[in-house]
Amino acid sequence: MLSTIHRAARSARCHPRLSNARASISFRDGCAESSPTTLNNVTCHNISPVSKPRSKKMFTSLAIVDGSFISPSSLHRHERSNCITCRTNFTYAGPRKLSDILKPELLVDKSSSEISEIWEAYHEGKEKVHGLSLDKARGRSILARAVQCPFFIHPIFREGGHFMMVSQFQSPNYFLLAYLEDYRTDPARAQPLLTISIFEDMADSKGVTLVRCDVIDRGIDEDEGKRICNFLLDDYANEGDFRIVHTFNKMPDAFDLDAFVKEKERRWRA
């Protein structure tokens, strides 16, 4: 998989221009603000610096799974490296639980469609936050497949080309997305720019799964964040798209990067 990640990073044809500005998450959702420090400029392609939050309420590293460091060259086998990284005071940047966002007990008498409307209305108009809903089966399928195939790449298209993000699923229900070049340089230090949380609290009782996308870095705009979230969910939910995710994780040498980027660009610009 490491060679595939290198190829994907080299394929990028534009700079992300990620923000050095202060990134924050709403206190209303029980999350602390994070003040950034700037990562060193990545020498490859003169890439712009990426903001790196510096708070006790920080993200876990993309390279940490269940307390173990995963070697990029064997991600598809989930082999443990000799290097074990401690979590210390690192926590997830977005809301960990649905109850951090709303009071589930107030929705007991609501239908699934009403809950979806309330959820989406709550997030509408909020800066750098998006809310959407899925049916129970789709949400459950995404989570089950993400456990099997936790990594994937996501080209982000702008005028003049594209740059790449990499996603990693962390149990029980979170996707963390970082700039691929940062991950390629040092997986253990790559910090998420966007997070996607999938809440199944009401899946059994109401048949609805609630999804929340938090855009951490202001260099990712509103529309991009929402589209990245939707594309990622489709990648894991749709049979044809998931075959590509499966190939990337389990048979990386068979992954056709050029065809993948071309198809993603067609969909992005449609």
C-alpha cells in the first residue's frame, strides 16, 4: 500500500492552500477550540503549510489503531510495528457521542423522517459542520466495511488540478481525513483536517443513522467538506465503489490509480 500512497501523492497537480488560521469546533457541541501550530513546509512540490491543532483536545494520529502503530508498508495486513505509540492525552476533536450534540430522550416520540429533519436543520447554517442521515442498513454496512478496509484516498479537485486526502476509519464510528502528503511524510504525525462521525444510537429503535462532518482546517471550504463526506460514504456503501476500496486495502498492487482519479474527477465536476 505504501507504493500506492506514494503514487497518489505524486499524481496531485495542485496545492491545497490549507489554512494557517485558527480552527475551532463549536463549544455547544462539547468540543474545545484548538489553536494551531504550523507544520514545516513539505519540500515535495512546495506544498503550502498545513495547520496543526495544539490542544489537549486533539486528534489521535492517523497511524494509531487500538494503541498500535501500523506500518504503512503493511496496512492491508494490519501488522504491528515494533514502535508502540501511547495515546497519553489525545482525544477525538469532534463530538464523541450523539448526546454531546443533542438530547436523544427528546426524540423518543419522533419518527425517523422527523429525526432526520431535526438533525439536518440543526446543522444547517453552522460554519464548517454538516449533518445528514442514512437508513439503518446503509449506515451499518458502511461501518462494517470500514472495519475491514479502514484506509482510502480522496482526490479533491480545484482549478488547475487536484490534491489528495487519505482517510482512516477508527472504531467504533469515526473517519479521520488528512492531507496525503503529510501522511506519506510521517504517518504518526499526520493530523486530520476533516472528521466524519457516524452515530448508530437510533438505528435499532428508529431505523435512522445520523452522520456529522466537521471540517477542521479552513483551507477546506464548505462545499468541499460536504462533497468529501458524501463521496466517502458512497465509497463504502455502493457495491461498485467499495470494490475499489477493497482493492486498495487488500490488493494495492492491483489498484489502478489513474483510472480511479479520472472517474473521481468526472463525478466531481459533473
